[in-house]
Amino acid sequence: EKLKQSQENLALQIDFNKAVLHLSKNEYNEAIDLFKKTSNILEVPSYLNMGIAYYKLDSIDNAIVYLNKIYEKQDNMKEHTFSYMSACFYLYQISKDNKYLDTIVKISKKYKNLSEHAKRMLADTYIILKEYENALEVLNSMDYTMDLKKALIYIKLKDYEKASLFLKKAKEQNVNPNTQDKILWFLSFTDLKLNKIDQLKETLDLINDR
């Protein structure tokens, strides 16, 4: 009996991984079908991903149902911190009710040992709240460099020197052509703001050469 249960759980774990792959490929209906099965053993992550999939499909009522299954169970705040924060973040995107953002901030202060994903979400929350210094503090505590995001915050703060510095770092580290284009346009903006005309010419030449 135990062996049978173990085999079933393993099969559901494989299905969960397949569902995540469907989600990453924007195959939302296929993902939802599998997450409905996997919610038997992986309830909270399955509900979260179903909520996200329904949100992406613009099936907002269904998204709210599954996100609220996580949000309304307070134990999830401690046991499934990232999923709880994610549910709050998507519920904010749907409702624009700041109580969800406030909850994310409260959780971050209560549970200090946040994952990198949770820290990134917290930084995005602070950006929405226009608490840019707090966002930078979170980003600086992360193992993963978020140089482009830091640069855009410094642009918001009108600190164009630091913005330019982080844009150059991001340019060195990023190979995605679309991201490279964005970085170069932001660099041209900071060059202009800093009155670095020669640098601006070089940046515009790089843009024209792409």
C-alpha cells in the first residue's frame, strides 16, 4: 500500500513538473488540467500556478478563486511564504488594492529568511509603492545581480551617475538582444542627462549598428 502511494506521489510530482513546463510555454489550459491533479499532494504551489494560468488567460474570476485559497489560509504565510506573497501580488494586480502589497511587506519583516524569488517580489512591491530606497536595499541583499532593475530605480531617483554605472554593468552581463537594445536606449538617456555628449554619440552609434 505504501509503495503504491509512493508511486502515485512520484507520478504526480512528474505531472507537476510537466505542468510547470506547459506554463512556461504559455500552454495555460494544459497546465491547469495537470495542476488540478497535482493539487492532491502539492496543494499550495498547484493552486498558485492555476491562479497565475487563469490570470494569464484573463479568466479573472477563476484566478481569484485559486489565489484566495492560498491567501485566506493564514498558515500558508509561514509554511509557503513565497506562494503566499505571490498570491498577494497577483491579487493586487487584479484588484489594485494596496492591502495585498502591505501584506507582502509585513511578511518580509516577519520572516527574514526569504528566498531569492521572494526578495525579487518584495523589491517589485516596493517599486509599485514608490519606496525606491527600500527596493534598492532588498536588491542589494540578493545573491543574483539585478543591475538593470537597480539602474531603472536610480533613474527614478534622478541619480543618473549611478544609473549609468549599473546600465554599463547590465550591458556587459546581458546577451539577450532585446534587453541589450533597452539598455542602450536607457544609456543614451543617462548620457543626455549627464551632458556626456561624446559618450552619447558612442551610444547612439552602437544603437545604429544593431
